[in-house]
Amino acid sequence: MNDRPAERRKFKRVGVYIPIRYRNNVYIATSSQKGGVVRDIGLGGFRLVNEFLPVESKISVEIYIRETDIPILAEASIVWVQKISSSERYCLGVMFTEITYENLTRLRRYIEMKLSMLAA
């Protein structure tokens, strides 16, 4: 049985393996910056493999799409959580809640480049 909600994405996602840093906005006084790995990404959000965060958690993210680039900065919310079997890690569905036009444009270009590489 699949506990994941039905597919409701508005944007295509591409499979990736890129680093991310995030800070939980609820516990900002005690929260330090943490890292994880983005496994797929689209204009509406991404799938993060990391430690548990509850649904509806608000996080600030820095997504490193290329080693030499300035990270894409955004605010986001956890929309679903699924434990990875035989692991202490979780897959987290993350939706962007605030992202600047500039960062969205950079993300769009990155996704288009990845999609064109897949089509070649």
C-alpha cells in the first residue's frame, strides 16, 4: 500500500542529486542550519531525503544547483512525509511558499537544461 497522496503537481519534476541547507523556521532560536539531499525538483517544490520533519513545518532553504552558483533561496513547507524502509531517513515532500522571481527563473533554466539532457 502506498501512503503517498495522489499526484497533484502542477509542474514537471526532474530527478537530481543536489545538496540543500535548511533551517526550521518554527524553532529558529534553537534551530541550526542542517543539510540534506534533493532527489527531484520542480518549480513548485522538491523531494528531500533527510531526517524527520513534521507535515506543515516551515523551512528556509538554500538549494545548490551547481557548485559554483549562488544557492537558490526560498521559503517552503513540508507537505508529506514517508519513512524510508530499512533506514532512519525520510522522504519529505516540500512545496515552495515564497521564492523570488530571480530564483524561480534560475530554477526554471536548471530544470529545462536537465529535461533537454534527458531528451537527448
